[in-house]
Amino acid sequence: MVLADAMSIAKASQLFVAVGTSLRVQPAASLAGIAAEHGARLVIVNAEPTPYDDLADEVVREPIGSALPALLDGIAQEAGAGR
């Protein structure tokens, strides 16, 4: 039930941000791919490469503590601009 709900949400999302994960532990890791395949913008913030990097619209290899605030500011600005 929980996984099915997560898959439905991933399919309906416009933006999927994966932070600090190798995206190797299934089935949760597959949510990034499901979101991307259904049109979500996929952003990965992780120090190391992941199996989903090729699907990502943006891959950030900076420390999470500095990358995440900058990423969230950018998302907020885009949302405010009506993108």
C-alpha cells in the first residue's frame, strides 16, 4: 500500500529531488526513474554517481549543506515566476 501510494505520487510529480542517496536500494530507488519517465524534472544531489544520473535534468555534486539551500532558493524563484 505505501509503495503503491509512493509510485502514484512519483508519477504525478512535476519535480522529484533525490538528496543524499545512492539510489541503489530497491524498490524505493526506482521512484526517481518512475517520476522522470512520467515527465517530472529530476534533480539529484549526491556526492557520488547514481544509476539515475543519466535521467536527471540536473545533478549536483556539492555538499548537501550548501547545495540544498541554493537549490531550494532556485525552485522558489521559479515557482514565484510562474514557471
